[in-house]
Amino acid sequence: MAKKRMDRVPVREQDPKARATNFEEVCYGYNEAEAVEEANRCLNCKKPRCVAGCPVSIDIPGFIHEVTEKNYQKAFEIIQESSLLPAVCGRVCPQESQCEGPCVMGIKGDAVAIGKLERFVADWARENNIVPEKPGFASGRKVAIIGSGPAGLTCAAELAKKGHDVTIFEALHEAGGVLVYGIPEFRLPKEAVVAAEVENVKRLGVKIETDVVIGKATTIDELMDEEG
């Protein structure tokens, strides 16, 4: 077995002098060669501590293995089983204290760059028009969710995958909550990343109503009556 690289593959970023003049994303992420090299650092542990550290329990060794094989669509499908916002999570989740924190590689070297690999897979899927499919069945149940922030979007996606008819009601003008209104553009691009992730949730059949203030302009009962 080839000796594992102990330090992680460096991530390319904008030059400091250039990024001081714009609001474009600072971190460029991995290209394909860099992602495969970093993925090959994973030990594919039998009892992966990284999964226990992930709030949504993504099969991290599973998707990373697919990256080593250059099966990026399969890697995306594995991530999608647990998370519908991988391009967001790969950028802004605190991986250093969650999935990467307990990584065995981090004991004597650098933890595997799980977040950057998740970002690579998600960006590859977006660039290649790989999107989630709407369930082919319906439960006959309706669900209303208040707020379209990351929690609301995640909840809506999980319920939609179970065949429920889900509507999100958002008080502001755009869906996304803190992803749109709280995180700066250079950290999380709104059109290229957030809007695309929201569209993926909508592809599951989720409806999003913006400019709706529950308790003031209307009530849930009135809205659900209008929905039929």
C-alpha cells in the first residue's frame, strides 16, 4: 500500500491584493486532480469517526471513495441521501470541529479536507446539471414550514423525499434566510451557489412562497385553505 500523504492538498485562493478589490469568492476550492489527490488520503476507516461528527451523518468514507474512483455522480448521490445543501455545507459548515475534528489522519498530520471534497462534488454536479429527482409517489399529506433558512430548506427537502406536499412560507423577498442575508458574497456566492441549492429543493416538489408574514398578513390555516 502506498504511503499516505500526511499534509492536506493546499486549496487555491484569490491573491490578497486582488480580493481586496472585489466581492468574488475568496476560496477557489479543488480542481479534479487536487480533489482526487486529497481523497486518496482517506483511510476508509471501518468505524469512521468523521460520520459521527457530521450533524447529518453523511457517508463520508463512501463518497470520498467514489471521488478516488472519479465516480463523481455516485459521490453526489451518496451525499444527497443525507444532505440537499452540499455546496453550501462544503463552504460554510464548521468542518474543523465536526467531521474533520475526529479524523484519524489528523492525529499525526492534517485531517482529510472533507468539506472541500464535499464542495468539489457539489460544484461538479451543478456544473454537469446533475440534480435530485422528485419522488414518484405521494403520501397525500401537506406540510407547512415557516422560514426558508437552512433548517427550513433541509426540513422541506427531507419531507418532500417522503412524498409529502410541502410549502415553505418566507417573510422576506428571497428564499435562503441567513444564507442570503447573513453570509457575505465572498464567502458564499448567492446566485451561483445558494440559488442553485434552493432550486434543487424545489425540484423535489417543494413550493416556496415569499413575502408572507405569518400572524400578520395571514395565518397558516388561511394559506393552506388557499392551497386547496
